[in-house]
Amino acid sequence: MLEAMVTVLFCAALFVSVAFGWSIVPALLFGLLLFVGYGLMRGTPLPAMLRHAGMTVRAAGTILVTFALIGILTSLWRASGTIAFIVVHSTTAIHAATVLPLTFLLCSGMSILTGSSFASMATMGTICMSLGLAMGASPMWLGGAILAGIYVGDRCSPVSTSALLVAQLTHTNLFDNIGRMIRTGLVPFVASCVVYAIVAITGVGGGGIDVTGTTGSPGSSHASDGIAPLFSSSFHLHWTTLVPAVLVILLALLRVDVRLTMSASIVASVAVCVGVQHMGWRNVLEVIVLGYHAADARVGALLDGGGILSMANVAAIVCISSAYAGVFAETHMLARAQCAIDALGHRIGATAATIATAACMAALACNQTLTIMLTHQLCAGVYGQDASEKAPSDGVDARSRQAIDLEDSAVVIAPMIPWSIAGAVPLSTIGAPTSSILVAVFLYLLPLTRLIRPTAGSRFRGAGNREPETHDIAQ
């Protein structure tokens, strides 16, 4: 009974924060006080809870450095003209008959480069929304294609905070995880492209779209004409501005450590800022710390952001959520829920149990980071604790299985919750209706295909017994 009351109060605080558009950090701090209070009422010593919470926060400390590098990288890509160059040259390919599939593809590509759903939404997503509306496309379908696309890279980019968080929590290799994510995400990705292409061709996604590329919107064929002059007035769009992005791609393919990869791109971005954009060193330092802020308000509406300070909110959420893990472990508050999930995993398999848990946690947590962390903790028993034991069919250990299951559930389910900031903020920013969630095809197909065709050995006979079922289908 006490656990239920504490949970209800915590959820109420989160819902109020989301409903009023407040930062969820105060709500998370309130939740931490609630959980510590629960422990005290159960007789758990305060020093023990604080010590355990401190240990889990310190364990998450290594990822905070990476978060800072991501903030620096994304701000310098804005200031150096890297994102502007990509946007200008990619939007020229958008036409009325291809606006929906290309919107999905362009937003996917931008999110892979930036590793951020919000940054991709604010840049490529905003551009695609404006162009699509000018071409007569449905706001609902445009919003769905954008929402799905920006979470493709948020899930599997080497500079994604969610991918880094999952690797940190599960103690797995980021690039091994990305390889598995590409395999499990390939079919949903291709299927999403096909769905959006069919919708665009048949005209379901907007009354003005047809295969000839004409629309009922006068001048829509020139909808992208204003983008190049706008960015050209603020940046020198030389080909060298693309070097920072190319470095990330090449070094990621070579499996160079993600911190070294981002550091190399940061150095290249600084060189472009100084040598090509003619920025002063003081301005570069301001961009690194405070983020990029364009002199032209029209450019700023599309590109402003990044910087070390932009990651402060994410870092706070991760630290507080990590403290939750320590308090929960000390108070055993989640023991009943974990036993129920273990039993569920025994009946329906680890993958299905993780997806079901992630859906519940996303609805309660209202944000992606906390959804990932709670799902990881609640489902730990389903995968067992011995990560060294290999499944004979594919050689993938239990931790790696949990990592890919988290990526294919918690990461993409969070934006499908209407009141979660993972979906509500992007849709609100681009002016898309909430109903766009219904047509964010990739977000649905990914967990669905995992249910239909789970990875080998993802079903376990019970917590602590990781012998795979003989009837499991190999990935």
C-alpha cells in the first residue's frame, strides 16, 4: 500500500510538470525525497541509502563527460555551417511526390549525424515541415514522418545520449550495440520508407500530392528557394564545412572510441569556425559553453542551441535517476514489481516483457531517460546477472541482449506517449498535431517486429537461468 501511494505521488508530480511545461528536474528531486522517505519509514538507514545512491551516481559520472562533448559538438556544427550545408543541399531533393519519404530519410540522416532527436527536429524537421506544408502535405503525416525520423539516429547514432546511456547501464560496447541495432532496425526502416512513399503517391498524406509532382499550392515548387539564401547570408557554405560530419562517420566506421571521435570532430569544427567562418576565439568559446546563437533571428529559429550548458538538464536527469537506482536497491522498493516482471518474462520471453515494461514506464516517467533507466532496472532479473554465459546459437551474452531490447523498446516507445516530453516537445516545436504519433511508422514497427521475430535466446526459463528456449527464432 505504501509503495502504491509513493508511486502515485511521484507520477502526479511528473504529470503536473509535463502538463504545465515545467522542467521535470524538480519533480525528479521531489521523487527522490519521496523514495528516501519511503526507505526511512521502512527502517532503512539514511546513510546506507545515501551511500548507495552516491555509488550509482558516480558510476554514471563517466557518461557526463560524453554528454558535455555532445553539447560542444552540436553547437560547433551549428556555428561552423556544417548543419546549414547539409540542410541546404538535401532540401533541394524534396518535391511534392517525394516529400513524405524524403522527410523521413532526411530527418533520419540528420539525427544520425547529430545523435539528438531535438536537434534534428529543430533543424531538418522544421525545414521539412515548412516545405511539406507549402506542398500541400498533411500536417499529421509530416509530423509522423519527422517524429519517426528523428528517433532513428537518437537510437543508433554513435553520438546519441540514449545509445551511450544504454551501453553504460548494460556495460556493453557501443559499436557492438549499433551493429545489432542496424540489423534489428533494417526491416522497420525500409518498411517505413515504403509506407510513406505509398502515402505520398496515393495522396493519402495530403490532397495536393501526386506522382507528377504538382500541387494545388501556387509556387510550392519553389518552397525551398529561400533556404539557401538565408543560410548563405550567415555562413560561408564551403565544402570544408562538411569535414566535421565526415570525420564522425569515418571514425565511427573504424570503431574509434566515441570520445575520440567527437573530439576529432570538435577540433575540425573549431578549425572551420576560425578559418572558414572567420569567428574569433572568444566567440568560439562562447559557442562551446553557451551554444550557438545566430545574429539573424530567422536563422536562429532553425539553428540556435547546443553548448555545454544545453546538456545540464540531461545530466541532472541522469544523475537523479541514477540515485533512484541506488535507493531502490537499498530499500527493495521495486522487489515486487521485479518478481512480477520476472514471471512475465518466463511466460512471454525477455523481449516481450521488456517492451511491456517500457510502455508502462514511458507512460509513468514522461521522459526517455528515466524510462530507459527504470526499464533496465526492473527487467534485470529477466536476463540474469552472469553476462559471461553465451547463448550457443549466436554468441550474444545476456547484457548485450538487454541492451538491444532496451534500444528497441524504451528508446522508441517514449516518444509515442502523448504526454511524454520525448514526443510532445518535437511535435509542438514543428507545429504538428498530437495525432502525428499515430503515423510515426518506424516507432511502431520496430518493437512489433521484435515481438514477431525476437533475437535468438531472448526467452529465458526464469531469472538466473539463462538457457535459451530451443524454439526461439534466430535474429
